[in-house]
Amino acid sequence: LPTTDDSNSHHARLIQTLGTVPQWPIDIHDLNHAINHGTDYIVRHCNEHGKFTYLADTADPSRYDDSVKYNMLRHSGAIYALGMANARRPNRNIVDAMQRAVDFLKRESMAPVMNAKLGTVKDGDGERLLAVWSSETISGQKGQPPTAKLGGAGLALIALTSLEAVRRRSTPLDDMRSLARFVL
């Protein structure tokens, strides 16, 4: 069981911040309440374009900080988290937020792998590869060339399949296969 004796521990800092010591074992009703509350928060902070707000003023929810560097791994992880929450408590607002976020992911970050000389890069079977790109426009990192990472593609694939589980044909199967081929 965690204690508050070690002031350097993550748990102790969390308790200090929250001002309460969680009761162990955690009550299932409290846990469900926390999950529902957290899910509702993520849904509320997914804007009409599908972008999540990272920092908000809890005293004035209309104020938020959009200057934080955007991270597509975090974005895909939020979609996946919403999918898990929706599996526990199906809710159209959750699915609608997932759809907006997936649309943002596809529109802003998913693109074919390209080579300046060869054009579209294909795998050994001649199939195109899709990746999730972290661009200067999204990340806010000036002078950073577009970067595609395997983890980003893998987590995006998980996010896409999370929405696919509740909204069939939300992403063409060929696109999901192309993204999976990039990971391989």
C-alpha cells in the first residue's frame, strides 16, 4: 500500500496535490465515478475539429491554452481511452468525439510515405504505406521536418480500430492495412 512518508514519490506528490489519501482498496463506485468524470472531461475538450485541448483553466473552463505543442501519440491515446470508456458505458457523445478526433488524425497527420525521387513508397508486395506524420503545423516545433514514427502509426491503428468497433467502415480497410504495413 502506498504511503505519504516518501515526499519524493509520485504517489505522495499526487496525494499532496489532491489533498486526500485514496482508500485502499479503492471502492468500485468511486473508481467508476472517476472514469466517467475523466471520460466526460476528454469528450468536452475535443473541439469541433477533433483536436483535444491539453491545458484548461479549471476555474474558468472557457479559457484554455492552445499554445502547447500538439502530440499525435497523445491524440491517438485519447481516442483509444475514449473507446475503452465507451465499451464500459456506451454513449453517443463519446463516439461522436472519437469520430471528430479520428477525422482530425486522418486529415492532419495520416499520409502516404513518400520518396522525393521515387514518389509513393511501397512495400515488397507493391502496396502503399501510410504513416502518421508529426508536422511543424501540428507539433508547433519550428524547423522540424515531418517525422513518421512506428509507435505513432501503431497507436493510430489502435485508435482507428477503437472507432471501427462502434462505427463500422469509419476508416477504409485499405487505409488500415497500409498503416499496418508501415509498422511491419
